Amino acid sequence: MISISLCMIVKNEEAVLERCLSSFKPLVDEMVIVDTGSIDSTKKIAAHYTNRIFDFEWTGDFSEARNFAFSKCTCEYIYSADADEFIDEENAAEFLALKKAMEPEVELVQMWYVNRHPYRTTDNYERDLRPKLYKRLRSFVWIDPVHESVRLDPVVFDSDIEIIHMPGQIHAGRDFSIFLKSLASGESLSPKLMHMYSMELFMAGSSGDFYAAAPYFEAMIGDPSTTEDMRMDAYCVLAHCARIRRNTNAFFKWCLKNISIKPCAEICCELGHYYFDAGDTEEASVWFINALEETDAILIADAARRTPLDMLAHCYERLAAEHPEIKDVCLKMAVDYKAKLSEALKS
């Protein structure tokens, strides 16, 4: 049987920490908890489960904190946990079975991350596969009988284990401040981080968050090193910002740039909202149908599913009032879209 260190960084997690630690305590051999400045009872709760509690002065960099936490682990494998997750009894049994049967060559285990919460920032989907269990010390081996080379890719095992993610509050404000601090210092965010920033804005950003981000996304478009995918993200952010600012020229500029390459559901929804707010209900419904049936989402899954379903129900209710001659047909369409939305919310 392998040995496992549970490893996490925490700050002011008193509302959820005990739920997490109590669920994993029977499964791991060591708990390493790094506190980055709690002022609540987080460390007191942690002390009920482990004496391996360390302080780390927060630098605004999650990677630095996690690297420090990993350095304190001593077991063969490290389970990287967040305080707002836990494991239920059924999946705990699968986790223990995996622990007993783990093949020594496996260096990384992926588990299903199940999102059951209203406070989403970048979690577009209810269930996605994520790396969670890491071999602490990696052994390099030679492969191939001729033209041999050292295997660099990790040996990954995709498990069926589900980890439940259920935070008690939203953390978007913290993330936005880190993004803006990095950008203001002149640091270039990686394509991955810019994509995450775009996703988080659409899932949890306020108008102010969009306004603050807009100059950086506009500058990114002018950078010759920017990829097409990054530009597409930027067009979505800038179109939304222009719409809520009521800057019509800029709004259509960014929408048309997206549509000229490959229309996405986010831009179709932006156009739908624009025409709905302008009172052109028929045109709004066309764009929401495009979002639902003709395009894919690139930032927020709801743009191709829940949002257009909800807005199409509103469109047909309004059309019923605007056109008495087709009122019954429109009301039936509204009911149908509400039913589809209800099913989408359940799935």
C-alpha cells in the first residue's frame, strides 16, 4: 500500500475546513496544511487533525505557496486538496482501494471534480477530470530498445473517483486582484491564465471587473504574438464591456471581428442581449437561437445552453404581447423553452 500526504494551502476556511479534513482523515497518512494568513479559527480546526501546520507569508502567488506546501510532504504520493472539497463514503472506498492497488509506475492520478455550488468562477462543467494525486519523487527511466530516450511524460491513471467541490463563498475578487496586479506590473500572463481570466470574468465578473480588464485585453489584441484563440477570448470580453458601457460602435466592432473568424455562443448571446434591450425582440431571438443551435461556447458553457434557453422564453413572452394574432403560438414556445431550461438546470 502506498503512503499519501494530504497537502493544502488555506486562509480563513473555518466554514468548510473540518468537512474536508474529516472526510480525508481515514484515507491519508499525513496532513500538511500551510496557512497564508488566517484571522479566523482555521488553524485551530486544522490542529485537531494534524500537527504539521506551517505558516507562509502570502505573496499573491498561489504557485509559490503550493510549492512550499509540497516541500513539507514526506509520503510517497501527495494528494493536493482545497479546503472547499470533500469525499463521500462511496468514493472514499474507491480511494482506499486505489491506495492499496496503486502500481509503482503511476506518477499522477486524475479524479473527477464534481462542482455542486452556486459560486462558480471558472468551473464551467458539473464534472471534469483533474490531476489530484502526485508521486512526490519521480524516477526517470530510459525507454525504447533503440534510439533510446528518457521518458518525460508522466504515467497517468484516470480513476473513477469523484471529489465533491462545494465552496461556501465566491473567490473571484481575490483572483481578479491577482490578475490585475500581475498585468499592472508589466508581466505577461500565459495563454492559459488569460483564458482563465476571460472565463472568470464571464462567470463571476461585475461591470467594474470588465472595465478594469478591458485595456489589457485590447492591448493583447495588438500584440503580434497573440494567438487566434486568445483574440477570440478578448473579442468576447471587449464586446461585453462595450455593450454594458453602451458604446455601440465598439460593441459591433468586437462582435464583427469574432463573427468574421468563427462565431461563438458568447458573441451570439451578446448580440441577443443588445437587440432585446433595444426592443427588437425578433432579432434578439434569432441571435439566441444561433447561440443555442449554431455555435459553441468558448468561455462559459451556459452561453450555448442555459442563457439562450432562458432568454428565448423571455423573447416569446414578449412577442406574445407584441403580436396578439400569434399570441398562443408564442406562449407555447415560451413554455417549451422554460421546460428545456428546467431540464438543463437539472443536468
